Amino acid sequence: MTQTTTRRPKGAGTLRHLGGDRYRFQVKERGVTLSRVFTAKNGTEAEKALPAIRLELVADHARKKDAAYLEREVRQGWTVERYSQHYMAVWAPHHLADTTRARYQSIFTHNVIPHIGRVRMCEVTQSTLTGLYVALGSANARKHGGSGALANKTIATVHAVMRALFAFAVDDQHDFTTNPAIGKHVLPKDLGTPSRPRPAVDVAAVEALVALSGTDAPHIAVPVLLSAYLGTRRGETVGLRWEDVNFVNGAITVRRSISYTKEDGLRVKETKTGKQRTIPLDPHTLAELKRIQREQRRERVRLGEGWRGASSPAGDYIAADPDGAVMRPDTFGLAFRTFCKQHKITGMTPHLLRHAWVSQMIALGFDAVTIAAMSGHSPDVLLRIYAHAFDAGKRTAMEALAEARRAARAVQ
């Protein structure tokens, strides 16, 4: 369908014939484009209708603007507790992953609202937030079990959540003009207990852990092996299916992630980045996967109608529960913590297995782009998180370059 546009004097708007008896009128009023599609017998009749349409557009825009202003006035008087509810209902469902959303809600409920929940948003200052963080770093900070100050890392997470809340209020809702959570000195550096650095986990320790889980914790041996050998996130680990494995080419594709929250239940979704990635498999991992597949298929036949997996073996989850049902990521995490506690293994988590995998790849000299492609990080994020690990490689590279230069000078 051909559209025709009628040129009009500057500021008078644009009339476009959409075909038949349909026309579109567009005009700018104080920087805002207003538009309406209407019907008219012909161009002359359309022109005659424009003044009235323009008045209606301006009036309608003014009504909406007034309504938005009134809504903004109401929100500006809300307390931190009420505004956090608005944030979790309007913004969080569309921008935060399920588990992240549950974590934010927990932070609001247990760490923010008990301290500043009744303070009006318009009255929150940098000093208010600093006072909150000092309170969280005090001896009686924990509100639901346990005692002592919150760790620096936890307080920093609370700060990140408050910064996100005010960014929503300022940038998205336009309720306020400044974000009090932004500033160098809002979060004091000496709060809480010192954050413990992630312990270094070498290849031998990982192999020992995989072997120990195979003998003493068979219910989580498979996800432990996958996490250690593939460097997958916890939700990605339990989300792998047999259809994702290419036994001919020796590779596995990470296509999905499993999440679980009390609010939403069990959900199958995209990976954290929304992208699939393929990881090559070494002969040992490939052999282990074939062994796991054989054992699972024997169990599938043994249970018969009691099998709760997919309708076909290819659709079954690799790291499934004993009856074939999908394993919840939190179930894996809890069982892993119990296993480590029983064997007095400290500081180990499923995520630390991923961290160890990435760190070991860096130590072996692989570049950030290659590691990022397999781990699901973006290269810039990988360089930021593992900057300390790449530092050693930088020194090694410079020493190698210096040696090459010395050799070149020697033959001159």
C-alpha cells in the first residue's frame, strides 16, 4: 500500500494518506510527538478535520500529563517500604532473574525495611544510607537467626540494591532528581567483618572432590562432575539434557537454565546471558557422560512408569533426581553444603567449582575471548572479575617477550 505525505507549513504537523479513507496526523507540541489515525472521504475533508484533531490531541496529552503528575506526587510521599513494593511489582519482574528477584526481596524484607522502611523516599539522604550500612555492620545486625555483623560483601549487596531502587525512582519513574546511593563515601570501607577471598582450588583438589562425591554422595555426583569439568553455573548444570550432548563431535551445548523460587516455583529459562554456547569435551569427560547415560537408562527401565523424566531418553536431564525428575538448583546447593560439612571441606560451593574452572583455564594460558566463549561470560566481565588471575599471565608474557628481545640482540 502506498502512503502519501502532504507537505505543510513548519509547525503545522504532517498529514499522511495511508490508503483508502485512512489518514495519519502527526504534530509536535513542546518536543512531544502527538499522533492520530482517522478516516476522511478525501484529502480536503482530512484537512478540514485537522484543527479539531489537533485540539483533541493537545487536550488528551495534557490530561495524561496531569494524571502522571498527580501519580508522581503521590509516589514522592511513599515510604521506602512502599516504594520497594512498587519497584518489585513494576520493574523487577521484567529485568531481574527469578533468583535475583527473590534475593532483592529478601534484602528489602530483612535488611532495609527493619531499619529505614518507614522513612519517606524523599527524605532519604546519603547520610541515611550510610547509617543503614553502619547498622548492618554492627554486632546485632542479623534479624532472623544468628548473631554478629553482616559481612562486607552482604552490605555491599544491600548498597547495590538501594542504588538500583533509587535509579528506578530517578531514571525510570522521574519521581526524584538525584540518587542518594551514588557517591564515593556512601558505603564506608571498614564495615562488617572482612570479606574472605575465594580460596584457590587447584586441579588436584577438584579431581579429589569429584572422586569423593562419586563414592560418598552419588545423589549429587553428576552435577558436581558437570560443574567441575564444564564450569557451568548451578542452574545451567541441572538444566543440561542428553539432547545437548554431541557424542560424535565431542561437545555439549548449554541451552537453558533452571531456576526455583517460592513465588514462581520451578522454571526452565534461557541462560543468564540469553545465549547458547558450546563446550568441547575431552575424552575422559566424554567417557564419564557415556557411563552416566548407561546407568540412567538402566534406572529408567527399572522404574518403568515410576520414571518422572522426559517421554524419551534424549529429553532426560543429565543431572536428574534418582527418579528422573529435574533437580532443583537449591536442592543441589543444599546437598553439596551437607556433603562438604560431613567431610570438613571448608569454603567450597558449586559456584567455586565454576570459579576454579575459569581460573585454571587462565593459568594454562588461554585467552579471555576463548574462556569467555565457553564460560558464558562476556570478555570484558571476565577480565574485570578475574583481573588478578590474568596479572600472572601478563608478567609471564612480558618475561617471554623480554627473553625474545635478548635473544635477538645476541645475534646482532
